[in-house]
Amino acid sequence: MKAILLAAGKGTRFSRKISNIPKSLVDIKGKPLILRTIEMLRQNNIDVSVILGYKRELFLEILDEVKVYYNPFYSVTNSIASLWFAKDEFSGKEDIIVANADVYWDREILKTLCNSKEDILMLYDSSRKEEGDYLFYVEDNILKDHGKELLPEKISGEYVGVSIIRKEFQEKFRERLELLISQEKYDLWWENVLYSFIDERNVYVKDIKGLFWGEVDYIEDYYRIVNHLRKLEVEK
């Protein structure tokens, strides 16, 4: 199994609070967030690739034995363009986890992904409906709609920012990724590749309500993650 972490964006909403460093480099109890994720993946025998852009030199100072891709157009494109630079990873030889690098997640969530059987699986959290940033509407574990402004009755939960694409679906995934790029859809998120299949086939999702995760978008998110880790230390 492999993992691709997307870390090319500026993340301006949060970076203003932390001296303009990328969100995934924020210090979480003495260690950059992205290193925590990489170490967790490596401990589970998962090879890691990272896609960089904004302030890549800061990442290169700390990344060791990690395959690196670079999106030089990070300031004028979105994550779909970043993932395009790593398109050769989708060779159909190994299952691939794709995750946004500014998300804290743990082994329990990784276990949920690894134990899944679906050829596509996106994670969401049904406990976050009112405060969620990017929202899913789900029926029978199948994604039906998505967006930032879904009607209240159409909100099933918040997208976590972590997905898995099994090897049997990677050829179709790569073809659709390349199609959208050829259509100059550079402003899309990488997840739009999966969303584009909604009317063609089932895009499966799984609710991880009860498991802790956090996306570093605001300073409040940062403190929530730090407080969670402190609590775990006390419990030990």
C-alpha cells in the first residue's frame, strides 16, 4: 500500500496565525503535523509520497527518504493539479491512500481504511454537521451530494480529507484526472475526480463518528488537536 500526502497549498486562513508557514508544518507537541502522519504510515509499512508547492524548502529540511513531487503552479491551481504531478503513482499495482497533509488522523482511522473492501472509500464524520467545512450527503454509505452549502436536511456530515483508491479502480481514476486537467479544470480539488463519478457508479463513504481527527484550518482546530494529545498522555 502507498500513501500520497498533499501539502502544496498556502492555507492562508491559518498561516497568518503561525508566521506564514504551511499548515501541515505546524508544530504539534514538538513535531510537525506532516511528520506525525508520515511516521504513522511508515510504522504500518506504507510507502509515502508528498506533493509540495508553497515553501517547499521548509519541507525538504525535514523530509527524509520520502518521494517528493512539486507543483510549481501551486499559487494559481488547486489540489487536482498537484495530484496530476503524481499521476504515475496510480499504476494499479498497489492500493493508494490520498490525504490532505493538514489533517491530523490516527491509527484507528488508518485501520478503518485498510480494512475496507470498497474500490473507492472516502471518510466523513456524521458528528460534524453544523460546524463542518466541506459537507457530504450520504445514503446507504454512498455519496449523493457534496459541497460547502448543502441544505440542512441534506447534510450527513463533514468530509475528513482522507480517502483510499484501490488498485482495481486506479486506471479509471487516472484517466478521469487527466481528462479534467486536459479540460483546464485546474481550480478543482483533487476529490472532484471522485465526485465526477457520482452519476456513473457508487462512490462509497464511511462514517468515522467517534474517532478523533482534525483539519488545521483555524487556530481553534490547532488547540483541539493539541488538547486531544494531552488528554491521551494523561490517560496513559
